[in-house]
Amino acid sequence: MLGLEMKLFQFVPFATAILGRVVTARPVNPNHDERGDLHTGLNSSQVLHSYPCPDTSLAFPLMRAYSTSYKDHFYTMTGSEIEEFMKNGYTFEGDAALLFSSLHFSTLSKTNSTSLTALYRLYNPQALDHFYTASSTERDNGSGRGYIYEGITGFLWPQQVCGSVPLYGLWNEEKEDHLYTIVVVERDTAIKWQGYVSQGIVGYVLEP
């Protein structure tokens, strides 16, 4: 039953209406299609290029939620999607970081200065775990570990530039849960007390 409920989440129709404010203190991107970056049809090998330090108004919240029942952390830039997960038992935990939306591809690709790369999302219906990576190799190898590729969540930097901070990735074998945070104290606490191990830096993002 648990697996069925999770599978249902993946097929919930995303609203196309623009939300001025959802469940976060920050307004949802007024130019962000509520179908989200997962539905833009961008070639996943594309790399966005930004101005040396782009206007932060082009970056929008990566929202975070957690289910104690499924022991799963979930991240999305799509307001309607986070609302659907909250209706199904997830608790909203705030904005994890700021990412760039693929809807700004034409704007951010005008120069070849600082590269932004895709953050991919995968889901394992057996482990009930969402996995995020900026590595196309990890994305492609995910199917061998039971993960299904779900698309591009947003865009971040592969190097630390423009005042960005590391997005740390962690993994808990017992819970079968991936955790992502920019907070060093949370990272260290999760490793020391909560059974997580470090998987290094996923990429570099802006603080919310």
C-alpha cells in the first residue's frame, strides 16, 4: 500500500496556475510554470551559462519536505508539487537553497562566462527515496540501482562562484534516505548522530 501511495504521487497532475505565494516565506517565481523544470523538455546534456554574477531575482527557492512515515526527503522548485506531497503526509521544512530555473534558459545562455549545470532528480519506488545529482554519470547509473529518472529540478554551479555555498549530499543506509543541506551544522549532526554518511558536495547554490 505504501509503495502504491508513493507511485500515485508521481502521477498527480501539476496545476498550471501561477501561485503568488505557496507554503514558503519566499514568493514562488511569478515566471515559473507550475509544471516545473521537470516538464520543460530541455535536453539534459545542456549546460546553462550565466552572467558572471547573475541577478539573484532569477534564482528561486528549492523547497524541502520530509515524511517520517516514508523516511524520505523531497526537494522541488514547483509550488503545486510541494503542496501535493504535503497533502500526502510530508512536512514542509523550508527553503533548502536557491536554484536557477530552466525557464530562464534563453536569458542565462547569452554569455559564456560562468557555467550552470543541471540538478537531476531520480526516485526509487522500492526504497521510497528521492535522489538528486549534478552528475550525468550518476543519473545514468541510477537505473541499475532501482532509480527512475524524473527530470531536471533546476540549475546550480559546479564551482564555487558568485557568493555561492556548497550543497552537501548525505546518505542513510538504514533509512534509505538522501539528505541535502547547505547548513554545515546540520550536515555534521546528521553524520555524528543520525546515521548519515557524507557523499560530498553536489554543487554550489545561493543561500535562501
